[in-house]
Amino acid sequence: MSLLATPAPQRFEVARSIGAERRSTLALLRTLPATAFDAPATPGWRVRDVVAHLITLDRAAVLGTLLPLALGRSTDRLERWNDRAVRSWADRPVPALLAGLEVWGRRFGWVTRTIPRRLYRTRIRSLWGRTPFGLVLWIRAYDEWVHRQDIRRALGMADEEVDVASVAEFVLHVATYDSLPRLDGRTGRVAVALRGAPVLPWVYDLGAGTGTPTAEPDGDALISVPAPAFVMAAAGRDPFDALRAAEELRIEGDADLAAAFLDALRIV
């Protein structure tokens, strides 16, 4: 499989996105009463557990203990570590959680801005095979955006519909490495165009194993979907089939090929 046509992530965009997501999370959490932090957010996690998850990932990345866990092909070790790390922070007072989120976010942001540009393009072994190192960092923005929507949903708030371009771009980018290998043996071209965000459409050539942004998408199948809904479905929060039934997701051309692509799209 050749991935030479897939562009490498850029340091400025990755660092900017990570910093922006943390500022948005802090802005939301600072408006909440302390009791809201005990509300259930995701299966088995309260809002405070989600916050602890964000803090401990930043802390481990800065201290250098996270990278070895993120480089394997299995998430088992990472998930076991994550459960232990979250428990070590989750029950701290709300002011301590907010302070930890700010301090460790600032330190991790500094790391993302000072890593050499060439390292962002260097391919390493990760959960998605051999990928540019920049993708391993960029997932932090995506993870934070998705978890912020988890918190919003838990508190009866609607998903955010603005400033989703960078995390949507991450999903489009990483799908080349994560989703296309699951479609090995399939051929055809699938185009994905996101509505409501200034993101170029991407075209995925299943036979060549490549994904590229383009101003003029064409292919055997064209998928059109709102950017926020696309990201949450890729994260496993909502089924793509439900979006299609609600006519939020539209498919032109080869519906079976588009459905196979969407079935393979699950970024965790």
C-alpha cells in the first residue's frame, strides 16, 4: 500500500488545534457548578473522570511515559494504564481539576510547538500502522473535542457546530491509515465532503490505499455529511446508518461501496 499521496500533518495546524481545544474545554467547564462534575458522561465515567482523562494524557505525554503505550498495534496496555491514571485524579476537588487541566495543557502545548517540523513528517509505528508522528499528536485535539461533546450531551447541551474544521480534517486524514487497510481487496474511489466546515473534500482510492484532499471530488461514491455529525459518528458516538436515515448523511453513486467505507471508519 502506497501512502505517498497522503499529505503529512503540519506542525502549526496540529499545535494550534490542540491549544484551541483546551481553551474551549476550560471555557465550558468554568461555567459549570461543582455538582455537574459528578454527572454521568460516558459509560462508567463521570464528567470529572473525563477531565481526569484529559489531564493524565497531557501529563504522561509531557513526562514521556505515554509514547511507548501509543506505539503498539493494540490499545490494551494503553486502556489499562488509562483506567489507573484516571482514578488517580478523578476525585480531586473541582478547582484542582481545572488547575491541572490548564497547567498540563499549557505544558503539552509547549511540547507540540517545539518538536521539530521534520519529526511531524517522520513515519513511526503507531496504532494505525506506520504513520507520520504528527498524527499521534493530532489525535489529542480530536479526543478532546469528542469528550467535550460527551460532557455537553451529559448536561443536556447540543453539540458544537463551529470550530470543528481541524478535528474533522484529522478524521479525514487518519482514515487513510486506519480505515483503508480494513478494506483491503476492495477497489473504487470514495469521496467525502463535509458540510458546515471549511475543509476540502477528500477522495480515497481503495485500490491504491491513498487519501488526498481535492477541490473537485469525484469517485464511484460521494458521501456528504455535516462535519460535527461525521466526527461523532467516526468516534462511535452515533451510527452512520442513523444519520443516513435522518437524511443528514447523503450518498450519491455506489451506495454499497460508501457503506463499506463508513463501516470501516471508526477512530478511537
